[in-house]
Amino acid sequence: MIKKTIIALRLIAAAALIYPAQTDAIFSNWNIFVVNEPTSTPNPYAPYTFSLLEKIGQAMQILSLSPELGYREETAKIKTKKGVVKVTRRYREIALVILNRDSGEVFEKRYWLSESEMDEADKLRKKYLDSKGLPNFVPNDSGEEYEVIVNWWNSHNSDLRIQKKGDIVQDRYVVIANKYLKDNDALVYPEDKTGKKLSGIIYVPYSPLIHTAELVAAGLKFLNENTDTAFQSLRELGVKSHAYLDKLAVDTITPTFVKNIFLTEQSDPKLLLNSEDGGKMVAERVLVRLGSNGDKTFRYTFSKTGALGLGQIMPNTYSNPSRFASRRTGVAQIYPEAKLIPDRNIGRADVVNGIKASVLVFDDHFSAVIAKANKKKSYRELFAKLTLDEIDEIRAGIYNGGPSKYSAQKAAISTHINETNDFIAKFKKIRELHLFDPAP
């Protein structure tokens, strides 16, 4: 009876969105009795009664020991206006480790995904459109009682909802790890390429149900420790600043600024700039991912021609070993004493090395700003009036758009590029959160 009453009320509520006038009339003739749903319904944002990090560790162990993922192709004949044509449909298997948030039980389930549906979901995501539940998760077992609904598709970092058939309680279950097939071309490290063309990776996908204080704290710890290690390495190597010739590079910039830039790089602009909490939840999403995945967090998002790593550094910005000295514009060549990893893909993906590279990109780009400011006395005077916060905003702008975005006449970043404007706006919001301030 409880279930039927709840369903009826939900149907009426849905109808109210479409036929408000008619629904008002229906409600006026009803006596509504409030029925309490089962008290076991978990609060989506309530603290877990156990360590989520420990459960994630168990999930990783389960997936590391589970069989390799399957891949299959099916050929079908389709009638068209031009006659019968053959089409090949491709499917990839995915393994999910699911956590029962009430009992703490973890278990693995496997499903099949259509590559064409995955591609369609990718296109919709890039346009910020509803993924329409794509791709469909087809279970290996036709009698499978756990259904998967896609909230937001993003390959190995997808937000998935798990619902057990017959269970009216939502969010009792959550995906805390998945094993996902990636194309070898999208993998940086040779050891990750375990298959001929496709290789299984293990990853903890973000969802609001794992957004806990425990994982945020773990992410802060990871980022703080790795940033400190990178700064200490540059200091011990005596890497000099090219912007301020009498200083070490690490003495011209603060670790907090660099960490805020990393959160800025990895936060969705639309979600952050339109958030109602100053961007806190969106910025913390990055920390949750770092806390749950560690040095693998941004290891699997790779393009040979695109940005890579925590700091989203472009290939030629990191290393450009031209035979012409004037064209050796990568920080690996400009700062040889930093001893950055020679391979420009692994070098950007490696967390500590990537942080070192980001610090040097800031220094190199800012040296161009200072060179512009020194061209005229009026430029120098304007630059000298800048506050530390304004200088950091300039650093943020040139990190995103390059030194050419700095206007010496205005001692500010040019406002003509929307992407750079949004980047600076994101940075300012994240800075105001004071996420890296020492605990009181």
C-alpha cells in the first residue's frame, strides 16, 4: 500500500508540471495523507558509518583480481534504399564495484556497452546536453537485479546511479570503482597498455554520493604533499627564476596559488561560475577525485596534441626540442637544471614532475610580462602599482592564454578572449574559498 501511494503521488506531481490547471482541480478533491517512507532511506550527503577510503581500497583489489574485460563485434545486414548493407556493431564490457551504503557490502557487476551509444553520449556531453540515459548498460545476466542509469556520461569518470529492482529506496547503492576499456592510443604509460588495442584501467568515478569530508581531506593531503615535494625539488636543484633574476623560481610564487590554479584547470566553467555556493562543491570535486584516485587521477585523459595532467600543459609548452636554439621554447629546454622527465607525455602526466613544470611555465610566461612592462616608464609605473592579488590574476590569465594576453598599456589581461576571462573568474572564485588555508 505504501509503495502504491507513493507512486500515485509522484505521478500526480509529474502531471502538475505539464497540466497545472487540471492538476489543481484533482488536488482540490483529494484528501492527502502523508505516508512516511521507510526510515532506512539513506541521506545522500550523510556521513558514512565506515571509511569510504577503505571500501575503495577493497573495490580496487576486487577489480585488480577480476578477469579481463571482454570486447566483441557483431555484423548485421540492414536494408536501405540502396539495398542491403553490412554494418559492424562493437561492444565493450565494463566492470563496476558497487557499495551498499547501509551494510558496507561491496560486490562486482558486469555490463556491456555499445560503442555507438558511447560515442553519442560523448557528443551530448561536450554540448552540455542530457545524455538521454546513454549508453545503455546491458547486463551479462538477463536476470540481473541491479540496473544502471547514466546521470552524466564521461567514459571512465561517469556519474552512474544503481537501483536494485523492487527496492524503492534510492541511492542505497553507489559505484565506487570501475574497470573500463581504453584505447591504447589514449594511454601514456607503456605498462598501462596490457592489450593489443584496448586495455582495462581501474578508476574511481566521481559522483555526489562519494563527495565526503573524508575524500576531500584525502585530496587536500595528496595535493599539498605533492606540491611541497615539487617545490622542494626545484629548490634543491637551485632552479633560478627568469622573471626575477636574483631569486629562485619557487621564491617568486606561492604553493597555494599553484594549487588554486590546478583546481581552476580541472573545474567545469559553467558549473563553477553558475554555482550557488561560490564554487565550493565544484572545486571540491577535484579534491574528491584526487583523494580517491591519487596519482592516477588525470593519467588516463590523454591526447598527443592536447593538454595533459594536473596542470593541463600543452606538449610544446612542456618540451620543444628544436634543432634551432631560438625555437626551443619548452620549459624542459629553457630550464635544463630542473631535470624534468624527457618524455613530454609522461612528464606532463607524472604528478610531481607536472607540478614542477607548471611552476616553470608560470615563471617563463611572467618573464615575458615583465619584459613588456619594462619597455616604457609608464608601463613600469602601472605594473608597480599592481597588488599581489592582481599579479596572481595576471599569472592565471597568461597560464591559460599565454603572455600575449597581457596588455602593458593597461597592466592587465586583455578582455577579448572569453575563455581566458572565464578562467580568471574561476580562479578568483576558487581563491575566495581559502581551501588551502591552515586549519584553525
